[in-house]
Amino acid sequence: MTSRGTIGALALGGLDARGDRPFLHYFTTAYSGNEIRADVDALALALSASGVGPGDRIAVQMQNIPQFVIVAIAAWSIRAVVVPLNPMYKEREVAVVLGDCEPSAIVVQDDLYEAVVRPALGPDSSVVVITTSVLDYLQGSRPPALETVTKHPTPVGAADFVALIEDHRNRYRDATPSEPDDVAALIYTSGTTGPPKGAVILQRNLAYTAGSFATWAGVTEADVVMGLAPFFHVTGLSVNLGVALASGSQLVLASRFEPVEALRLMSAHRATYSVASITAYIALMNAPTFAETDLHAFQRVFSGGAPIAASTAQSWRDGAGSTIRNAYGLSETASVSHAVPLDAEPRVDPNSGALSIGIPIPGTTAEIVDEAGRPAAVATSGEIVISGPGVMRGYWQRPVETEQALVSGRLHTGDIGFTDADGWFYIVDRMKDMIIVSGYKVWPREVEDVLYQHPAVREAAVVGVPDDYQGEAVKAFVSLRPGAEVSADELIDFCRERMAAYKRPRSVEFLGEVPKTASGKILRREVRGGP
């Protein structure tokens, strides 16, 4: 894989490589590469006929359903730009993104249009609207997750996805091959540290990451990719969907993530690979059917987007018989930039108990720098700086933020980490999340890692809260494992025994669920109550 390829070419090539063999499984409905390719070509023609062309943005708001795959590849085949939107976004959030990217078209699930998209677009919008149902590509009996779903009528002024494809099927269209420097996607950051910004991801950025990680993870056409991570997030788009397309493997989709259904499909389709947040794997382990599910084929297991406690990784190994390998990346790097190699045992930092994020994938360069931008010594914390073919072009229409993030072509991630003597990387925390207690620096991640060592703790988020004496005090928000009991004082004592006194939580608040993004990233700002 070279950095000068395009995700558009990889996508069409992946479909053609599958031919009449199954490519996409939607629950238990199978579609061949040729069938998906035919729908891609028809939709591309329909979009072109509607005036959508090179460089135009196409917003996509839906779960992991076949239509997402078809829209993305169709957009790339006409050199248009995919703008994924979280289906959980409300009107205000959608309006912010649409106002920023100014799309020419939007393809949206029918159950989201009236309450979310229509008011966000406004009454005078000229945006081409296409609606679709999660039922459109489902054949046979419905899975439990979709039993109560009904297909909504097509809104006035909008087009129905399936009807549009049928109207344009088997018509001729001139090919417009994508170029490496075409914009492939605008990936809006989750906003964990502020308003969302659109990371400008080029065709070659996605092609590099998808192709390189497929090779890194050893994924071939014989594999089955389980689409656990949402495609509206860079992880799902790049290293689940992208890897399936780059490798010519099969892809399993189940709309919105539901642990019991995901386990059933992973076993039924003998899934071999996925990348998902650790919270997804925790949910799978907590599902009532986990112990009885056959996961012996599921051996290429990667997790990114949120810290992994060593105890959680061990629990997965004990229950599933496979090893979760850490991966690290950002929207700004088109997903994965670092990962633990398949032929290596994941490393654990002896001081913090944190799992290593591995080493840079081939072609990517990363280093730790101090506050002056100089290379930091081994085992010394500093900012992670990345360069390579996966790094974005910049932020959409935000030159100041682009200049701050990209210095001499290197991405300053804002993540704090260190390396060991062998060049393995470890994450400490986000720079903006640092807590200052009586002048001492406390990284929330370190406290969270200790909390995760307690057998009762399922999830933890640590933040700083105002304190008249110390300036800030450490507060922990914790959710417990099913059936587990522990008091706040017990958790505080547990931490006191394992870290310096100024680092331990002064208070603990129990929550049913710790707030997270759709991709599973803990939202500290939500529990902190600020930006």
C-alpha cells in the first residue's frame, strides 16, 4: 500500500474482488460484491444527476447499515466528500455541522429526518435529501432489535433511497476516478475538549490507513470483519469498513450496537477481526450470552479510543480466549497511527499499570516532545507528535486551529505519553485534562487506571473540582459491575494504598453509566460540568 492510492479505488476494487461471493452481511441477509457495486453505481449516477459533483459534501446520518457503505463508496466514485453525522445528534448539533460543511446532499435514516434533520436544514434549504430505513436492506425475519421498527413515508421534497437506486440502475455513467489529494471525508471531532472541528481527510489518508492496517492486522479476503465501531466515527469508517474494502474480506453489520445481537452474529458468521472501544468489549463481556458464545475464530481483536485497564484485558482473554491489542489514533490521523503487533504480547507499564498503545504502524513517525518541542528522554512524559501519510490536511475552514495543530507538517496531538527503551508508546492523558493539586500535577488517566484495578469498578472518569485549600481536588465518577457493591470510602482507601496522597480521589460519585461518546470515549467534560 502506498500513500498515493485512493480509498475510492480501494473500495471499488474490494467490491470487484468479491464478485458474486458474499461481501456484506446485514444481520443474516447477504449481499455479494457485485450487488453492492451495482447499487453504488446507481446511486452515484443519481447523485450526479442531482447536481452533486467533485468536492461537494454529502452528509450521512445513519447507523451501521448497508446504505452507509453504498453512500460512502458512491460519493468517492464521483469525487465527493463524505460527512458522517452521529445518529444520536439532536437538531442543534446537526445544525452546527451542516452550517460548517454546507453539504449539497444529505442521506438520513427516515426516523431521524422530521425531528432532527428537517429543522436543522431550515425551510429554505436547497440541500438534496434522501431518506432510507434500517429495514430497506433486510430480508426474511426481523432480529429482535428491529421488531418494532416501521418504515416512514418519504417526506415531501425528499427522495427514497431504494426507489432512487432502482430509477438509475443499469444506466451508463462516465467514470470519474478519485485523485489522491481529493478530500474523502470531513470527520468532525467528538468535541471532548471543545466545539467540533472537521478534520479534512484526503483520499490518500484513508487509503493509507485502511490498507496499512489491513496488512498490519493480517486481514485478507478469507477474513470476516465485524463492524462493531460506528461508521460515523473515524475508527469504524477507516479500520472496519476501510479494512474490509482494502482486503476484500466480508463485512458484518447489525445497525446499532447491541451486545447480545453482536455476539450472535459474531458467532454465526465466524467473525475474525474488529476494532472497537474498550467499552464495547466490556458490554460484550457483561452480556448474558457471553459465556456461551463461540468466539474461537475472533482472534484479531483491537481496541482504541479509550484507555484499557490491564485487568479488563485479562478478563477478555479469560472469557473469549483471545488477546485485545491496543491501538491508538485520532480523527486527525484517519484513525490508527499506533498498534500492538500481532506477534507481540501487549506490554504493561510497571509503574502505572497502563497497557501500551504499541508502536507506529509502517510509514508513520511519532515521537515524544517536551514543552519546548525538543525530543523527550525515554520514560519521560511529553506530547505525542505524529507525521506520516495518514495525517489530515487540516481543519475545515479553520486556519488558526490548523496552524496550531500542524507544525512543520507534524501533528501535535495534545495527548501526553512516553516511550520505553524499545520504542513502545504509552498514553498518560490529555493535556487539557491535567489536574493541579497544591501545585502537583495529577493525570486523571493514572487515577482511573488504579480504580479499574478494583474488581467492583466497571467504568471510571476522574476530573478536577475546585478546592479552596488545594486549588483543585480529585473527584472520581464510577459505575459498578452488575451485582457489585463498594462504598466511596473503600474506593478512596483502595487508591490511597496505591498512589501518592495528593493523587487519590477526595470524593467518589456513583453513576449508573459514565457519560461516553458514541464511539465509547469517556466524556470527562460531561461529569465535570464544563467545556
